[in-house]
Amino acid sequence: MRKYVTYSSLVGINLLYACVTIFTKYASQHEFISTAYCLGLAGAIGVMGAYAIGWQQILKHIEISTAYMFKGTSLIFVMLLAWMLFGEQITLNNILGAGVIITGIALYAKE
């Protein structure tokens, strides 16, 4: 059971990491040093701080090589969030890449 909690935490922390990209994308769509731009950057910095603390706590319970394998999930989250929030396209190559990431994690977690 503990293994599944740790793996779930890894996926969750990588979702949080993906949000950094979303905040910076939001900031990039506004005029430099405008209120919206600053809010986007402040959001990115805040989320990155929370991510750093969470990542360190997870590393107490799992090998770093295993933890880094789950970093690929953040790419999937960025792709999905960009599609939902900014209307960006998801291509066949994106879907195939996400499938490879998910397959690799599933094969490792099966051990």
C-alpha cells in the first residue's frame, strides 16, 4: 500500500510541477511587467516553491532514479493543461509519446 501512496504522490507532485509551465505560459501572453504578467510569474514562483518542498519529502521515501522516471508524467500534464486552458493542439506524436511514458511507468510499477 505504501508503494502506491508514494507513486501517487509522485504523480501529484509532477502535476504541481506542470502548473509552473502553465503559469509561465499565462505570463507570456501579457505585456511585460503588467499586473497579469506579474501574477503569472508570482504563481510560477509560488508553485515551484511548493513543488521543491514536496519533491524533497518524496525523496525521503524513494530512490531518486525511480522518482525521476515519474518526471515524464509532468509532460503529459502540461500537454493536457495546455489543451484545456489555451486550446493548443494535441498531435498524434503527442499521444504516442504519452503512451510510451505511461507504458514505461506501468512496466516499472508492475515489478
